Amino acid sequence: MPATSAAADPLDLDATRRFVPELKRALHEVIIGQDELIHGLLIGLLTGGHVLLEGVPGLAKSLAVSSLARAVHGSFNRIQFTPDLLPSDLVGTEIYNAREGVFSVRKGPVFANFVLADEINRAPAKVQSALLEAMQERHVSIGGATYPLPEPFLVLATQNPLEQEGTYPLPEAQLDRFSQKLIVRYPSRAEELQVLERMARTENAPVVKPVATLEQIGAARASIDHVALDPRLKEYIVGLVFATRDPAAAGLKELVGRIQYGASPRATIWLALASRANAYLEGRSFVTPADIKRVAPDVLRHRVLPTYEADAEGLSSDKLVARVLETVATP
């Protein structure tokens, strides 16, 4: 295991990211392909941002999350979201001890470093509200008392874009709490052949081995703040976000009436953090416009809501974001 620890100097970016190549190798020993998925999960890990994964069943979404937790030696809980789930099933509850005549707290599965919220859109509003408090405040309330969640704490949620019957669409306020929305796509033909060779057997599938510690993740997170972001790139980030709110002012008159809601200030914050993390993962100590453009679709797609007119014209959130990236001048 790499020697980097929480005591590492956050200014020494090369030292704090030594574990990154080994972490990527460990994940790829279990997950074939899905490079963008793994990259997005690592950005979430390094920035502390919760991540929403959307894709059809069978694309290794849950496997990727559980493997990431094992690879960094963190605690992991999977919560299967269902219509009959209660907030207490998520955060925990008070249990009365008749012998001692006192209440004791039984903590729920949300008390883990990595929480997989599987099929999050199948849970009712009260459960999603309880999860929202955990995501935003990083603590939960049980019986009138507040309990902090472990550090790091990362919610990695999945949803299926195909089956909408019996689901509860996530409200915009909760979607905005996710730093990124990653679209998990089908593997290539060559990758699917590798899946066949590795997984189509009765023996147990390979399991990722721990290659990093939570202390190393903490040191890497501290380094992210020291990745240089030029003032012109800060202006560029703000320009991208403002273009989603006022497309006419950005020279995007064809998008007027096509965006119902633009990106919030959280998008500005996460664009900066994610672009810094992208530069860090690529071995640089400074952000380039390419870093911002790479992370922008994942950061913006769930924050830019098309109108009914846009939907009728086939203009998805991704297409709207792509037009913004094409039009706003790059420094």
C-alpha cells in the first residue's frame, strides 16, 4: 500500500496522489471498461461530492460503487430503495429497553463511508427528505438528537431510466445536491467479450483488494484546494453557468424558451472543484479549459431542465449543455 498518509503535505500533490494509479488498476481488475464511470466516481471521492448514476440494469453500477468502497478500505452499506421504505429504515430509530427503562439508538445503514442508494427514485418523499438531510448536513436526527455521519461520507445513488412505473422522481432540490450525474453506457463489443471471458463462469467473481486508506483520501482532498485555477478560468466557469440562465445574453438566442431552469450556484462550485480534481487525476497542478469542458456535462446535465418545447424538439439536457459549451468563448 502506498506510504502517503494524512500527515502528507497537501502542497506536495505528487506525493498525495501516488495511490491513484494503483486505485484505478484495482477497480479495473473487477470492472471491465466503464472508464468514464470510474473517472467520475474518483472525482466524487476526491471532492466529497455525492454522485447519481443513471443507466439500464446490468452495467456494473452497484459493483463499481461497492468496489470503490473496498478499494479505499471504507465502510459500505447498500440500501435497496422501495415504495414501502421508511425514514427510520434509512437513518435508524430509538429502541426501548424495558429491562433498563431507557431508550437506546440503533443507527441505520446511512452510517457508513459509502452508501449505495440503489434505485433511489423508488422511495417516497419522506425517505428522500431524510436522505437529503444526510447528504447536505452530513448528520441525521434520531429522536430529537443529532448524530454526525462518518468522514468521508459519500452517497452514490442509482436510478433506472427505463422503468418509471412506481417511481417517485427526484425533486430538483435533491438533484442539485448531487455533484455529478453520470450516464452509464453499454460497453463496447471488445469490452463485452472481456466481460464474457471473465464473468461467464460458476466460480466466484474477482473481488477488489484494498489499496488505499481513508487517511490517504483525506490528504488527497486537501491537495485539491491547491490545484491552481486561473482567474480567467473562474470567469469562464461563471460564464457557462450564467449562459444556462440567460442564453440570449450569451449569444444563444436559439435556446431562449428551451431552458426551463438554469444551473444553480452549486453548479459553479462543483465545476470548480471537479475541474481541479480532473487536473489532479491527470497529474497536473493547474486547471486547463479542457478540464472544465470534460466535467461540465456531468456537473450540469441534472441542473439544466429543458422546457416542453425543447423536449418536443429532441433537445435533451446534454444537448443544451453541449450548445452552451460550443458557444461560450474559451479563455
